[in-house]
Amino acid sequence: MRSTITMMRVLRRAVQVAIVGLIILAARDSAFRQDTLRDARRLQDAYSPEASRYERTLEAHPRMDRALNGLRGNLWYAQLGRVAVADTLAVVEHLFASRRFTVPFAIAGVWLLLLSLGFGRVFCSHLCPAALLFEAGTWIRKGVLRLGVPLPALGLPRFTKYLVLVLGLVLATLLGCYTLAWIYPPRLLCIELDHYFFNDSLRFGALFLLALVLAEILALPRAWCTHLCPGAALYSLLGAGRLLRIRRHADRCTSCGACRPVCPYDLRPDTASPGMECDNCLRCIAACPEDALIFRRPKAAQEEAQS
């Protein structure tokens, strides 16, 4: 069981890194295909400089060229050939900002909606590329603390993220434009990479992400994902009745506390089964020496409790 959990955790990291790689590749390819100098060089081949390594690679691999040509966008909204995919938060905010229901856009967000209904906040733990930044901040904070440097650990109420979600949607309705999109780390990371490849520079989004990471290192550990992220609030609400969740076996649990320090959201799974804010990251299951924490369907857990 533990080896399986470890493999799943490694796979989670690999998926997040792969998503970042796809974002970079999509941004790089879009910038390349919109480069007018590339077309001009082909028209003046006798006088053009040598083709770039990227151009030579695409010319040598036409299948990869066609595949990348169908990859557009980012996690907020992407076009994969003829298939459109979108973040469910993007669909919800678009609905409030435009005040109209767009069927194609709604269909693009169904994949993440179903994922949340079935497994809860797994986007946050397994797919969100910005989570890599915040976890890096956590590692840096732990390293600084080990060096003996005192750092405060301030906190915020958990309901703050729900207020951010509601306030953002109200403002989107009143202003008729996106508001949450401009503070949503997965989207900001994508558009900053886009801007970097198109313009060789970074903008406000990069500064905002840096400020969040620094704040988490210096005073507010994992504050964004736990207390502020509107996406986390939405996926927590969608996953409130999820089909698969972590359950605690009271007869096996010895209250040793091994699961507490590994939970990024301080949900304390040794005292109660994690609620809707759990993102099924599997850390508590891997840390439990008594195998008291396992995945269970709600109905199966009720039947077991009655028996």
C-alpha cells in the first residue's frame, strides 16, 4: 500500500511538471508560428540566416509540427485540436461577467467539474502548476527555520477564500469583466510564460506570484491555497459530496499525530475524517503507521459504521 502511495505521489509531481512543460511548449510554439520574420526568411531564402534549431526540428518531424499546431491556450482555456478544455472557475466567472450561458464554453469545463464531483480538490494537489511554486516556498521556509532563523506563522480564517470567490463573482457581474482571473495563480503563471516568449519580459503577474511565495516563506505558510484561493474555494464546494474521500478508522487510530504535520491544510485527519477542503494529496495516508487512513466511498463508510 505504501509503495503504491509513493508511486502516486511521484506521478503527481510528474504530472505537474509535464503540465508546466506543455504550457511552455504551447507558448513557445505560438510565439514561433506568429513570427513574421520566419515567413520572410522563407521568401528570401538565398539571403536568410540559418533556420533556428526549433524550426529545423519541426521540419524534420511533421507529425510533431501538426500536433503542436493544434495546441493553443493554457489551463484557463485551451484548444487541443478540436477539443476545448477550460478551468471550471473560468466557466463560472465567464457566466457571471457576461451574464449569459455559453454552451461550448461550459462543455469545455465539464472535465474538471466531473473530476471535482468525484474526487474533490484534486486539481489543487495533482494538476495545478502553481502548486509547485508554493511547495518550493514551503521547502525554503523549512530550510530557513532549520538554520535557526525565527519566522512568524500568521494565520487567516479558512472562510476567507469563500469570501474572495463571492466578492470576485459579484465584481465580475457589476463590472462585466474578469476579476478573479487576475489573481488566480494557475492562469497568471500561464500568461506570464506566454508574455515572456512573445516579448522577452515579465509583467504584474510575475510580481504577484513572487509576492505570494515570499509572503508564504516569511509569514503565511501555504496561506494562498488554504485561505485565499478562489479556485480552491470553488473546488472545495464542488467536492463537498465527492464519491471518493479519505476516511479514518477510529478502531485503528492511536492518535499518534504522525498525519498532522504532513497535511498542508492542517486538517488534522487523526481527529476526524478530512472534510471538503481535503485535496486527496495522500500525504496523511503515507504517514500513518497504523493504516488508519484509507480511501472509502461515503456509502461504504456508512455501512461499515452501522455494522
